[in-house]
Amino acid sequence: MTKIGYIFKELFFMIRKHRVYFLAPILIILALLAILVYCIGPAAIVSFIYAGI
């Protein structure tokens, strides 16, 4: 199993065990944003930061 798979497995186990289900949508959105930044590249995000949006 890859390191990322192990991290996701442990994360979902922690969410189930401690019943912090409100974290699941936040973590999913952050993961999708990270994938988007990785695919597009940081230049697209930096332009939004400099524009002040």
C-alpha cells in the first residue's frame, strides 16, 4: 500500500472512531483543491493571490 493510501485509511479510521464527521467534507474539499493545484500548477493560484481575490 502506498503512503498516501495509508494516510487516507488512517484519516477515515480517525473520523469514524472519534465521530468528527464534520471534518470529512472539509478534508475532501482540501484534497480536491490540492489535486487541482498540482495539475494546473501554482502559477494559476498565485495570480489570484496577487489580484486580491
